[in-house]
Amino acid sequence: MKRSRWLLPVVIMFLAAPLARSAANPTLKLVATLKLPMDVKGHFDHVTADVKGHRLFTTPEDYKAVIVMDEQTGGIIHVISGIERPHAVLYREDRHRLYVTDGGAGDLKIFDSQTYQPVASVKLLPDADSMGYDPATGYLYVDNGGGDAGETYSMFSVIDTTRGTKVADIKIDGDTLEAMALETSSPRIYVNNRAKNEIALVNRQTRSLIESWAVTMGKVNVAMALDEANHRLFVGCRSGQIVVFDTGSGKELQALPITKGVDDLTYDPASKRIYAAGDGAVDVYQQSDPDHYSALAKVETGPMAKTARLVPEMHRYFVAAPLHESTPAAILVYEVQ
């Protein structure tokens, strides 16, 4: 069966009330569950949105595809197949393009976002994974290589998304890199060097590694968010902490407790809230000032549901929940209160 040509059945359930813990503190209100077919298995690695087109793009790794969903109806619009191990997705509305890292093939696949047909690919190394995008230049930064490529170092590749070509490779010691954050007021990029339990600082103008900061208040640093205005970097660790760094000094300031197994971390500058999606729950913190944070809520989601995306323009927070026993995979839609 050519899944990309079929419209798969989907069930959308609109709920009258949020989960119990959300009701006590309505930071996130569950408003819909977009159920996926039972053959969608494995962990999700990414969720992103087309705000104007009301589309969601999700990457269940074992499904070897990008699923395109209608955010309003829950229907599956298209399934982009032929991706060995899909990870991160970038949607460029101005170019009508989707950029998908394929960790299995070791490349960046480029698709037409209207026809969903392949346009080009950029060759990278195995385990092409996380990405960060600079809209000012159109450059995309992708971590790849490392352990899956049989190396003790990783590549941090620079790709011109307008031309669809690789511009440069930056070598970083350590076999696993994870999420990153780009500053707009400087050429800095902060990268989670999971293998070293460090933050690697990269200068995107000189395309070189500046320095590294040790993460000592948490282990297995995989997620990241940035409060650039207040010079605070938030590092999500799967051991159950958000480690707060001062980007001016590079010093760790404190560790905020969260659910273990974090995979996605978001800072919303408008509300001054931090959202951390861990294994089965989302922890929400309120920032009073750069040095003070209070826990607002712990919202139960589901087993292994730790992939999420905050879309402020929609007032929505999307959480991807994998298949668990007889419960199908689903996208949980929360209204941001």
C-alpha cells in the first residue's frame, strides 16, 4: 500500500474538561485528542506547525514518514513516506518547502510543502538529527555523525536552505549532540553536547567552536530553550532538572525539578513561562524575574509522551503521545491559558 496516496482514518475527540491536574491549575487545558491509526508505532521525534494552513507535521520514527495532519479537523492530509528515520522538521512558508533530517539515510530531505513531492536532498552523516534555523540568513544548522557514524566526534553542519546546499561542517568532540538555541543579538549558538554533559558554544560567523560549559546540576542534557532578553539559557536534563545558566558568565545558577525523561523544552517570552515535556507529564514554570521561578502545574499526558510544540500564534501546545498497549498514538491538543 502506498501510504502517501491514501487518506488514513483518524478519530478526533473533543473533551469537555481537562485532565485532573490541569483542572486544579488551568495552565494547559486539554481540548482535543487527535488519534492516529494503530500502525503508527514508536517514539515521536518532532512536531511543528503551519499556522496559516492549519497543518501539523509529525515524525513518528518507526513509521518512517512525516504525517501531515489538519490541526482543526484532525484528519490526515498526507503521509510523506520513504524516510528511514525521520527526526526534525523545518517548514519554510516563504519557500513552500519542508526540510526533514533523516538519521537513517544520513541526509536532509527537502520536499515541496504543497505537493509533498521530493525536491532535493543534502548529504550528511548518519544520525542527522536536531536542527536550528536562522531566518535572517536562511541557514539551517544540523547535528549529525558521531556514534552512528563510528566516530567519537560529531559534525555541526551549516546548510543554505534557499539553495539547498551544504555550506560548512564544524567538528565538535563528542559522539552525541542534541538540541540547540540561536541568539539573534550575537552569532552564538548554544548546543547540547550530550556525550560530554556540556554546552558547546559555536560562533556562526566564524563557524568555529568558542568554548564549552560543563553541566553539573543535571545529567543527560538533551533539551534547550533561551531567554535572550534576560541572558538565561535553560537546559533540560533527563535526570529530572532544568538547569538555568547565565549566558553572560556561563555559570550555572540553579536547577528546577521536572519529570524525568524530558525531550522538549520551550520558553515563551510573552507569558514568561517554561514548558518541559517529560515522560508522561508537562511541567510548567512561571518566571518572576531572571533568578526566580515558581512551579505552576504538572499536567499528566501519557506514557512516553515527551515530544511537544508550543505554538503561541494558535494559543496551542501540542504533545505527541506514542502507541501504548491498546491505546493508539495521538496528538494531544492543549489550549494555553
